[in-house]
Amino acid sequence: MPMPKSVLWEINADQHHTSYLLGTIHIEDIGLASFKLAIDKYLSKADIIGTEIHLLEAKQFNLQDYILIDPLTDQSISDIHWEKLEQRCFRYLGLDISSYKQYKPLIILNIISIHILVKNATHQGLDEWIWEQGERNHKICIGLEDLVTHYNYLNQIPLPIQYKMLLDASKNITKLKKQSKQLLASYLKQDLTTIYKKSKRMLGQYRHSFLYERNQSITEQIIQWSKSGSLFASCGAGHLGGHYGIISLLKRSGFKIKPIQIN
């Protein structure tokens, strides 16, 4: 049976409070005003707000060890390859990446993908908005993943593979634009199955650590916190679908799952 098209779900189980699960997209506001209006109703019902990471702690967290390469020990990109990458990004996207050379390749690729979708957007992302709503309404706000664990996943993919992924993507900017826009379109259609399949395909052999292991860890946190009170949990939409996705894991843990239609 096909998964219903919804990014918001009600979850229930014996000895657990009625809670909610939202799949988000980690980019700045791309016209999600109607989503926010619908979501706010369920945020107000919750006692606990859980985003993928603890956003307040993240602001004080030293990210350098996780998002920057070590020029003394890590393999870097050659000057020739970097110059070509800079030229392509500026020529085809109008994006200056000259200050990002010391960033890990997947971070740079994420910056490029976000630029394709939102360019000069100045609004806060959906995750940040959810956290802010929780704080404003005096909810308990938590991170569903430990910050060190969350950012350490970047190290699961060896740097040479990351550089290959980045350079391959930059050689076909048109294809990267198409893929990024298709992913956004799938989110706006609330099509979790397509989002999961695209995420799994993109991660290839690393889907086990980036998706499946994280899905299990996040699910355990949802189960634990929903015993304490009504939980509104949000994480990337790619984590919800599939046989090893959070929705399936919750079902196998005895939860009843019901899609909530939002426009």
C-alpha cells in the first residue's frame, strides 16, 4: 500500500502521549507560510518540541573540527580543481565560493544546493521557526540527536569520496539544479516516498550510516520523550519514509501512525 502524501503525522501508543512527527526541509523559508499555519496548531498542543539537533546548544558548539578540513593532515583539493570549481559556480550560479576552500566538500555541496533553491533568502528555516515557537510558548525544547554524533556523520564518508561527489556535481550544474528543484517539488507535494528514494540514491553505500543508523537513534528518542509528554518531533523528511524509516520503525514498535493533511 503506497504511503499517504503527508509530511505531518500523529503518533500514538499505549503508555505514550499523543504526539506528532514532522518531516522538514533544511533550507530557508521557501514560501511555507501555509505549512506554518497548519503546523502551529499541533505545536501548541505539544509539551515538548524536538528538532533534529538542539539549536540553542548548536550556536555555542565548536563546529570547526566537524565542518573544516585540517590543512596539515587532511587531503585537500588541488589548486587547479578548486579554480575550476570556483569558475563553474560563479559562471553558472553567480555564487562566489572563494572563502569556502577549507570547508569539507559535502558542506560546500550543501551550500551550492541551497543557493540554487533560495539564493538571497533572508528568512529563517523551518527548523529554526519550530524551535523559536517552542521557546516563545515556554515548551521544553530538545535535540533528537547529540551534536557530536550528528556532525560526526560527515566523517563517515572519506574526504576523497566527498571531493569526487562535489566535483562530479559541479561538472553538470544543469543536472544539479534539476535534482535540487525536483527534491523541493517532492517536498511541497509531501511525497515522502520520492524524497526517501532520492536521498538513498544520492548517499549510495553510505545510506546505512547517514539514514538507517540515524533513523534508529531518532526513533528511540521519540519513543522515550513521548512517554514524558506530548512531543512535536521534527527531522529531515528523508528520514521518515522507507522500510527503515522512522514511520516504519515506530509502527514496528507498536505505534499507531496517522497522516495529517496540510495544504
